Amino acid sequence: MAKKGRILSGHRPTGRLHLGHLEGTLRAWAGFQDDYECFFEIADWHALTTSFEETDQLRENIEQVAIDWLASGLDPERSVLFVQSDVKAHAELHLLLSMVTPVTWLERCPTYKEQRDQIGEAKTAGYGFLGYPVLQAADIIIYKADTVPIGKDQLPHLELTREIARRFNNFYGDVFPEPQAILSEFSVVPGTDGRKMSKSYNNTLDLADTPEEITQKMRKMFTDPKKIYKGDPGHPDQCPVFVYQGMYNKERTEPIRTACESGDLGCVDCKAEVIEKLLAAITPIMQRRRELEADRETVRDVLAQGAKQAREVAAATMEQVRAAMKVSR
């Protein structure tokens, strides 16, 4: 059956993945595998843009991401799973694209400004951080991916990729497609403190957690700040736990909404119900994850085979790029 197109996406290996990754990207990626040609990269070079002094755990983090991917349904028989730095052509295309990308385009990127303010000058002063979007563009267009699954917050990055591809094509001829976005259904999953789930906030529900750890974290999770006692009327749309009801207990969301707003349903009972549904949904992933943790050789073989496949596709693209630019090999 003909595929709808080609997808490229990935994660930075900054540690084990969590529920935000599962619901924000991984379930969607797994669902794309029959309809699209899928390339998924573990973006280790990208991890270095802000963690260049912290490389001791990089190899372990790469394997942890791969374990989470495989446990969540990414299938090496239907997708290409690889580590970014195992395909050196990414670096060559990044270099060539940097020649035609104006610095002002990079400086106006919203993520650059936001992270520079949040992380500080010491971590963001290098060219690697400023040039992150150029490397990201190279990651995508080296596979001629025409589709990129992302959250709304990443749309400016994808638009910059499109602009870089367009500028290259204007100079050298039509080599690259301009990739389109597929938006994630759950682009923001709340963490236990109500903010976006993130390792930097220490508010995550990790795929590597045990059922007991998930339960303990969920019991402590922030709820509606205006609902102090069980009989108080609640405001579900302001409660992070209600987001989880929508993800894992959809058939019960309206009765729960009504009972919460009337004050008949307390937060403890609401949490207990969604914890049960959540654990039922992710227990198969937890079990598969434990099996993969004990079989690292298989995980490494998957990444090695994926890198081989990715290199073949990337090499063919680079032949076209060099010919278009009249750059000798």
C-alpha cells in the first residue's frame, strides 16, 4: 500500500522519557507507522547544545530513550530508529545550510529567546545553541521528510525549517520538500505540580516508574486550588487531574465533571479512579520496558540497523545536495 508521506521526528536523550512524551508524541508516532515512512532519531547532538558539560550519562540516556521507544510501540520493522550522531551526513548538511541561513533568522526564533532567558548565558552562549534550528532543519530535510508531528509550541521551528529549505531551493534548485506539521492531540501534559511535565521541574511520571511510584506521585498531584473540601464546588477545567481523566477515562469525563462541579466528588476519589485507569493503560509498556532493560544487546542492534538504513537515505540526499551546490565530494 502506498504511503502518505515520510515523517521525521525525535527526542533529545536527556534522561528517561515520561508520560508527557508518551501522550504528546509516542502514541501518535506508533500510529503513523503503517501509513507513513517513519524516521525517528535520538538527537544526541542536540542534547549537547545546553548540556555540553554533562556527557557522562549520554550513552546510557540514549539507550534509555530507545528502550522507552520500543516499549511504547515503535517497531524497527516498520520504522527507522537511529542515533543522530551515527549519521555524520547530518553534520555536513548542517554546515552547508549554515552558509545560506541568515543569523537574524536564528536570533528571532522564540525558543532561542525564551531558553536564553530561562537557562542563562553560560549555557546558551555557544553557536551550537544559536544554530540549533539549522541542525534541526538538516535532520528533517536530509530524509526529505514532508511531514513532522509536533506540538503547537514547535511550529516556529518548523516554519524556520521551511524557510531554510525554500532559500536553499531558490539558490540551487528544487532539492528539498517544505515539510508540513501534524499537531499533537496532547501537546501539553501537566506534571504533578500542575506545570507542563518536564524533567527540569521534577514533576514527571516516568515510563520507568513502578506502579507504586506512579500511584504515590498521583496521590500528591496538585488539583483545583479553589476546591479545598470535598463538598466545595470544583472547576474541572482548572484541575490538572481532570486532564488525565480526558486521556485515560474518556467515557466518564462528563459524569465526573458534573459530580466535581456540584461538590459530590472529592479529589481523593477522583484521583483514585484515574490512577486505576492510568495504570491499566501503561502496565503493558512497563512490562515490555523491564524486558528490554534486561536485553540491551537487542536495543543496540536495533539502533545499529537503523543507523545503517538512515545513512543510506542521507547519503543519497547529500549526493544531490553536492551536485546542486557544485561542491566536490
